[in-house]
Amino acid sequence: MGHLQTNALPYAFFQGKIVPVEKAQVNIQTNALQYGTGIFGGIRGYYSKKGKYISIFRLNDHMARFVNSLKILGESIEYSKEDLINITMKLMKKNSPQTDTYIRPFAYAGSLSLTPNLERDNPFYFAEYMIPLGNYLSIDKGVKVCVSSWRRISDNAIPSRAKISGGYINSALAKKEANQNGFDEAIFLNEAGNVAEGSAMNLFIVRDGVLITPSKTDDVLEGITRRSIIQFAKDLNIPVEERTIDRSELYIADEAFFCGTGAQVAWISEIDHRKVGTGRRGKITGTIQDLFFKVVRGEEDKYESWRTIITV
Ligand code: PMP
């Protein structure tokens, strides 16, 4: 088997500079490749054909979380949050995509040493690439989900609020099981048995007009989309609770949806073969989903400060 064909945009940031993406390659022995000793981000840029620009959603907040993921591991890289923002803007300009784009910043343990370690002789390096990306989950048709038999990684095993590469084996196992059993997605419970999130997206339910999501201390990733939706709910006077959710609440929720950079806002029609509400997109979900797409595409002035515009 030869090299796999990349679907990435032509340029990547690697070893301190912008290079053709084919040049962004690491050795097979690389610690991060062997052990998942890396952290990453996932950011979306939305393309405006009319305005000939890419609008990056909450770039500053994504890079702040990226830096925090490093901090949780006790690691650092040679770039500040501001540097990372500038590198991303420059790389976007260089790639000048004409489609919606997913941005993947990555910091990884680069040594070729045998031992999985996070020590000084194994520094973290920064790299970034971009790919064209449409909808990751269906957003028009409801998604059918199951409660996974796998548990969400707990904070004292692989810190759940950091976006750690190795932690994503957890996501992959849940997604595989869900797909093998005919579902689109999975919902994780945490080790305490409470609802956590999807394989790589946060979860909201609606009960009696109240929007509810697991709290930050329920072993979830602290999603930027989750945070945006909580802000929307506050601005729209929709009551919102961040609290522990029981499994059985999923089965009697009036509405449910996933949210995340990849998932965007995707409504859930069935959980473990039980219809969610009417089995159609719910009212609060609809309001939030419509507002989300308006905001990311720049049709709502109120949230303008969340957008970074790059003309392409
Ligand atoms: N949870 C997990 C485990 C994720 O990987 C993601 C995607 N980054 C999310 C939630 C959603 O986070 P965000 O809204 O910041 O993309």
C-alpha cells in the first residue's frame, strides 16, 4: 500500500512554517503517534460566497481551550494563544478555501523515545492543517442514538475537559458500537452512571420548557458550541440548567440535540428506540438550531464579536 491520498487543503503549518501539506510528515516512532500524547482543537470556518470570506467561529475561545489542554498536561509550546490565532489566520489566507473549512491545530510529543512520557526530553511541537468539511451529522433529519455500553473517560484517568489525542479511542469505541448496532451516534454515561455527552459532541435535552445539559463537572469536554448555546438561551429567556442528568430522563425528554464544532446543532429523533417527543424537531431545538446557523454565517449582528473574518 502506498501513501493515502490527503483531502487536506494544500498548505499546513509544520516545524515553524507554512509548507505544502505533503511535507507535514512525522517519523513512525513519534511518541504522539504511538501513545496519543498530543492535544488538538477543532474549529470551523464558514465560507461566504457573497462576501468572499471565511468566517472563523470563536477562534480566540478555541485557542484558549487549546492552551488549557496543554496546561492540564503540564506542557507548553513555543507559541502563545495570540501567536496561534495569527498562524491560523495566515494559514487560512494562504489556503483561501472556497468551501466551509475545518481547522485542526495539533500539539504533539515529538520525541522518538520509547516511553510514553510528558517530560522535558519530549517537547511538544505545534502543527496545523485544514480540510473542507460539510455537515458531520445530519442536521435536517433527526439522528438516532443509543446509550453506549462504554463509559466516558473520567477526569482522573484521562482529563475529560482537555482535548487529548489518546482520549479519542473512547469516542471511536462508542461510535463503532453505535454504528454496528444501526445507530447514528452514541451517548456516553460517565463512570458515576450519569449522562455525559456524545462521542465528540455535547448534549442538551429539553424538559417542560427548560433546556438542560450536563454540568462541566460531569466528565464532558467544555464545548465552545455548548457555551454558545447557553448564551443563546439566556439571551432568548429560555431557562437553562447545567446539572447532572439521569439516563431515564433521556427517555422522557421532550426534545434532545447534540452540539459541537463538527456536529453543529443536530437534533435527535430517537434514543434507544424510544421516540424523543414527537420524533420531529422540537420547538426550542428549532429556535436554537436556526439561531446557531444565522450566527455562524454572520446573519446576527449581536454575536459579531465571535467571528474572525478572513477574505479569500
Ligand atoms: N465533546 C467532545 C468529546 C468533543 O470532541 C467535542 C468536539 N470538540 C465536543 C464535545 C464539542 O466541543 P466544541 O463545541 O468546542 O467543538
